Amino acid sequence: MTQPVAYRAAILYSLGDPARVGLDDSFVWHEDGVLVVADGHVQDVGPAPEVLDRLPAGTQVITLENRLITPGFIDTHIHFPQTEMIASYGDQLLDWLNNYTFPEERKFAEPAHAARVAGLFLDELLRNGTTTAMVFGTVHPQAVDAFFTESSRRNTRMIAGKVMMDRHAPDYLLDTPESSYADSKALIERWHKNGRQLYAVTPRFAPTSTAEQLTVAGRLMSEYDDLYMQTHLSENKQEIEWVKSLFPEQKGYLDVYDHFGLLGERSVFAHAVHLEQEESERMGETDSVISFCPTSNLFLGSGLFDLTSAEQHRIRVGLGTDVGAGTSFSMLQTINEAYKIQQLQQQKLHPLKAFYLATLGGAESLRLDDRLGNLQPGKEADFLVIDLHATPLMKARIQNAQTLFEKLFVLMMLGDDRAIAETHVYGECRHRRDVAN
């Protein structure tokens, strides 16, 4: 057993969804707290006087002034091959895919390119405080191998998969039902539950997969325990009409996935901006998951996600940056935009709900809340040290704040990667901000 290390600072973490358990019972807050970490796990946490009193003699105590310790952020939808095409101008979804995304993803046939971008991507996540993510690869199995290799080196908990895509894309990005099954199966055998790595069956979205390919996606899900499935759903109205024309025998977009056995507790559907009532009901019934991607939905002009409706249908919801249509790796910036989307619908996003979505809500969405998402003893020690005085404006505004809720709201409105002083992965510091920057 390694020697424990204790970190003394303000500490905040979620216990549950404020919409379900109530605001007052949804969080733990220690204005002066201590987090004790050993062997990659949280050993103890609580008010400083109590924890310090029971620490073994000689335990190293690191005091962090004007800092807030939180769990690591969890991103439930992001594309690592789109890292270097983020901020591509001027198109909505379908044109954006054809004009920017597909040409960029072609480069990932080259393993060296994939490894370089995967390293950049993972380091950028850590710089922004994200310690777990659900990640799209490309159609190339070698690119997914490169990604998992880089993630293993950092010991980050990642869920990723090879894109399955056998139509309606350039020839250089197409696979077949048979090759997508074989390649995915080989990657599952190599990487699923290998260390902290997990695998997601990944049909890009219904229009780019034939019925035969969606059938083999469902077959993979039935052949392995605890696999994930990730895809896109009802992001754009033009996309929805296209799906209906391609699958006229199904009742709608969600029913396509349902027909092929792709709904369930580890199935994560990005966007779901334009769900019909029956689709929301079906997602709740099957315990399927929505990844809410605010910056992407605004950037592509896709629409406004109805979080209140998802809550009413008891659908689990996580947050996704959706880089590269999303415009930031920062979960702080993502909850900033999520707040504004709710405002546009005359709804509110309380800061405690926002931080829940970025941490424990993501873990619950990914069925990882037994291991991740808050700082209770026994959980894996993925945590952040947030600098509440990261910029002169943040410092001034925080000092003018009267309550915890107000301080959190300032952080979610003004915070970005500069606020992430340290990112710890499985108890090891994997990013420390250069204060000169």
C-alpha cells in the first residue's frame, strides 16, 4: 500500500440528482475539508478537524489556498479525431460532416497520425479537468488501438469504439457489416476491461449504417457483458427526415435503433434535441441515456435540448462537449452554455444541478457511479483542484459572492481551462497548470 496523501481545501461533490433527491440532499460541502488518497482511491474525506485528527502520524498534508476540490469531470460524448478541426466555419450538421469531418477522419488510417492526435486530445481533456470520457474513433481499427494505447499510458478511464459506417460516406471511410463486426470484436477482446479502458459499439448514426450493419451492432451487444453502445439521435430536423426516408418501416428515428436491439442501460444517444413524446417515453422505459451537448447544438444550429422533459421521463442525462462540433473541451464552458439553453426555454439550471451533470450525473449515465463521480471513500481518486482566483475577474467576483451557490455560478459562468490548477487521475497528478500562463 502506498503512503496516503491528504489534500486540504474546500471540497464539493454530489450525492444525487437535485431533481430527484432535492437540492439540500444532493451534495456534500466542506468549506475547510481534507481529502485523503491512497492506492488510487479515496481513503477518507470530511471536515478538516475531524480528518486531520484521525490521520496516521507522518501523513503528508498539502494545503491548497483559495482552491476547490471536486471530482473529475465526465464527458459523455466527444470525437477524438475531430480535435484539429474544431471551430470549422459555417455549416449545419449534414454539410458539416461532408465538408469538414469526413476529410479530416481520412487521415486516421495512418497510425502515427492517430497516436499523435490521441495524445493531444487526452492531454487537452486533462488540461480542462476531464478524467473520463465516452469517445468516438474513426472507421479505422488502428486509430482506436492508438487511442486506447495513449489512454492506458495516462491511466485515464475511457470508453471508446471504432465507428461502424457502411454507406452514405466517402468510399475511403466505409467498412462493411462483416469487417465492422470482425474489427469491433477484435478491439473488444483487446481493450474492453483492460485496465481502465472500456469499449463502446459505435454505429455513427442510422443514415450511415445499413440494416445489415445495425444487425451486427446488436449482435455484438448481445455477445458481451457490460459493453456500451454510442451513437447520435435526433440532432437535426433534416437528419430526422432523412432517417425516416431510409427506414420507412420503422415508426421513427429512435425506433430504428430499438428495432436492432440497441437501446438499454449502457446505450448513450448524443443530442436527442427533437424527440417526440413516444420516443421520450421509450427512452425512459429502456433506461437509455441522453448526452446533452450544448455548445455543439448551438454551433450547428441544431436546436435546444429540453432537460426538464428528460427529467419528467426519468431519462438519465450526461453532458457532452461533442468536440469538434462542440467549441470547447471545457466542461465549465459546457455548463455555461447549458444554462443559457435552459434560459431560452424559460427554465433554470441550478449550479448544483450543473455540477451534478458534469460529475456524478455523467458517472450514473455511464453506469460507473460505483467507481466514479464523487469523492466518497472507496471511489477511484479522479479529482480536480480548481483555482477560484484563476483570473483577476474571477477573483474579484468570487470575493464579492455571498453564498456557495453564488460562487459555483460564478465558476460556471467565468471558468474555463485556466481554472483547472491540477487534474489527478487515479491518485496521480496528470496535469498541473503553469501559473505563468
